[in-house]
Amino acid sequence: MARRVLDHDPLTGVTTYFDYDDVSGKVAITDVQEVNAILDSVTALRNDENYSNDGIKNDQWHYARIPLNVLMEIEQKHGVKCMSGKTDWKGLFRVINQHYPLLKATTKQHA
């Protein structure tokens, strides 16, 4: 198996790889995103109750920080539109609450 980096975006942390399997001849393009910094930042925000409460009072509630690869996964795996066309906000909140709670910047629930 040979793997080569095709691209790396330092802003998003997404690295695109070209994979080639010598035995089967299969080729794959894979995107991998480093999300530790995102998880660390939302954990700190989630632990600060004032951050969420102040945002709600000012009509600017920071609910979650979702990596690009997770948005693509939500569309593909859960069938919720969030990257193409009109966003299904109710569906997106439901999927975040059920499957990706570590991406939330709050302990509160948005229906």
C-alpha cells in the first residue's frame, strides 16, 4: 500500500491522501482532519456556563463547532443536508445531540 499526500490545508487541518494498493490495484482518495484542537476549544467553552448564557441573551448562541469532515459524514451517514443547498437545522441539531455531543460548545439542548 502506497500513500502520498496530495494536499494539506493548515487552516482546516484537512490532509488529502492518495492511496494505492499494489496487490489489488485499488486507488482511493482520502481526507483526514486533525480535530484535537477543535475538541479542546469546545470543551473549554462547554465548561464555561457564562459563555453559553451570554450568547443566548445576545441572540448569538454558539452551539457547536463542526469539522468539515464531520459535516460530510452527517450528510452521507445521516442524510441531513448541511453542506449543499438549504441546511436542515432541526435535523442537524438532532444528529449533533445524539451522535456528536463532544462538538457542542454548550451543555444545553437545542430542539
